[in-house]
Amino acid sequence: MAAQSHYEELARQLSAIGAVKRGLGRILPAECPAGSAAVLTLLGRHGEMRISRLAELLDVDMSVTSRHVAHVAVRGWIERDPDPLDKRSRILRLTPAGHAMLDELGRRTAEMFARTLRDWSDEEVGQLNVMLARLRESFDCREEPLARTPATQQA
């Protein structure tokens, strides 16, 4: 187990990750804000799904998810078809235009990281990828998170 000071420094570093997120936000096309990009990314990664599952993955309220879904649907990036098992529900899936936008987002992101991390070696970028994946997996495999308080639900 690592020393307490290492965990404290990790917490400080992760809280400062907002600068990276802001950098990613600046490269998004004007017509595809962060919430829309998240919808496309999750559908690209997980495939078609119900909006309720998307809300779980986004970890936001259903009303927020509905607004994001409406935004990408109006632009023709997703289809909302009736769920054959429950006609009241809709199945969301990427359209060819949605795949094209997702490809564009991936290209922009890769270019931004290549520019920003130009003084990093391939090995260093690879190590960061491995460690971030391991960190994410450690959280994904743990027990359910502590119950949210009203203050943390707004964060």
C-alpha cells in the first residue's frame, strides 16, 4: 500500500485535471458541446442502448440526458427507434453522420494531445494510458459508491 502522502498528492493532481477537460472542451466543434460529445462517445463505445442506460453511464439526471439526446437527434447523429421489447421506450443508436462526428471528435482529440504532449515519449504516453486504465478499472470493480448527499448530487 502506498504512503498516505502519495494518496493526498494523487487527490490534488486529479482535482487539477479540470485543465485537461477544459482543453478538450475547447477543441469541440461549436455544434457539438461536451454533453453531446459524451452521448456520441458512449454510444460509440457501448453500442445501442435505452436512454435510461445512457443516463446511468453519463451519471446525470434523466432530464439532462434527454436534452443531450434531443440535441444530437436534431443534428441527425443518432436514431431513436421504438424498443421491440417495450414500445414506450426508445433505443438510441448512432447514424452514419453520428459515426462521422465521432471520428471527427477522435481526430481533434488525438491532434490536441499530440500537440500538447509533443515533448512526451511514446513510452511515457503509453505508461499514462496503462495507469489511467488501471485507475478507472479499480473504481469500476469496487463496491457501490457511498450514498450521495444533496450537496454531492449537484456536483
